[in-house]
Amino acid sequence: LRIAVLVSGGGTNLQALMDRMHEGTLKARIVCVGSDRPGAFGLERARTARIPTFVVDYSRYRRGEGGLPPMDTALVDQILARQRILPQGADPVAARRRLWGLICAERELMDRLDAHRPDLVCLAGFMRLLTPHFLDHYNTGGTFRVINIHPALLPAFPGRHGYRDTFHYGCKWGGVTVHFVDEGEDSGPVIAQAVYPIFDQDDESTVQKRGLHLEYKIYAQVINWIADGVVHVEPGPGPRPRVRI
Ligand code: GRF
């Protein structure tokens, strides 16, 4: 299985995957590592492991520097109608301009990824919203080809601060989730979850440490399952599709 990994930050999940790849226990080859941030330490880790890297500078697209191509208004309207995360209301002109910048950034991201022909795109602390424009490109023929690791037991605590939110809520158990990526925020079909206990003497950092350990294990496990072809998405009893292993 050829996998691409996208990171925005430290990249300890990436490191765990690279370690397993070098050990021979990951049934996948990391063909490239991409980031939206030139300074992401994950890129450094990839370079050390001699894995090709690239950066897509989203902020340039946001500022419209160097000029964006003329807006494809039909595409923007179509995406705007479907996407569930960007603010749709307040200022429609700004929202459309912002979305067009995002679409242009994603075009570059897809080109850079596709140069390495990945079978699967793995988000590992990639802090950007992916629009339906990007997801349609990979989620074709009823198959999801983008996965994410989330630091909480979804659907509890979506968003960026899974560990903090779990700890502040006073949970006695925390969890981590690997899921397919769909158009919502951390809302795609759940592939695997793992839980850990939270003790009275814990603080946010001990909680995070415990959770990260589980992240490293289940992310690799899920990638191996996908490589083995045993992960199936099926209609569920309710409105949501569900994953069967
Ligand atoms: C992890 O907690 C992951 O669940 C979340 O972002 C964090 C990335 O950490 N999506 P790292 O960059 O892999 O160390």
C-alpha cells in the first residue's frame, strides 16, 4: 500500500509510522510527507528518513498573493452548498473568496500528492479543513481514501483539542479514534477506537501522553488492515455508514 502522510506539526504519529515501516511491521510504504507549514517538524523527521517532502503554503493562497486564477464561480457555489464547516452566512463575498483560495491550495496539494501515486492519504495532525473538492478526488467509487487520527473518542470532543477537552470535562476514560474523512468535522465513519483510563492525579499532559501511545498503535493497525483489504464500509442500520473489519 502506498501511503501519503500530511502533517502540520511535530509529527510524532508520522515518526511512529516511519519506525514501524523501517522495522518491517507496517504493510505500507510512506511515499511522501506533505505539510501546510514550512516549519513543521514532521517534515524534518521525513527528510531524516529520506522520504520525499513538500509544502503547500496555504497562507499565500489566502492572501491571494501572486494572484489566484480567476474564480470558478460554479465550482465555488457547488462546494459552498455542500460543505458544512466554513461559515456560510455573514459575508457571502468574503466566504466565496476564502473558499476559492482554499480550493486553489487544495489543487496544489492534490497535484503534489498525486505525483507520488498514493493509495491512501493519512492525516497525522494536519490542521486544515479539506473541502469536498479535495475529498471527491480521493473518495471515488464509494471508497474512502483519506483517513485521520483524532485524539478523542468520537463523536465526543471533535475539533483541535481532544485531550484538553476530555480532561477538562472530567472524563474517567479518554479515547482515540481512527476514521475515514468525510465533509464534516471529524464526522466520517469510525474505523477503530481505543480507550485509556484517567486517574485523579492526572493532568492534561499525562492524559495526552497516554492517548498518544494508543494513537501510534491503532493508526498503524488500521493502515495494516486497509493494506490487507479487510476494512469495509457498509450501510448501517441508521443513516450513517458503518465500518466492518
Ligand atoms: C495527535 O494528537 C492527533 O490525534 C491529532 O493531532 C496530533 C498530532 O500529533 N490529530 P503529532 O504531530 O503526530 O505529534
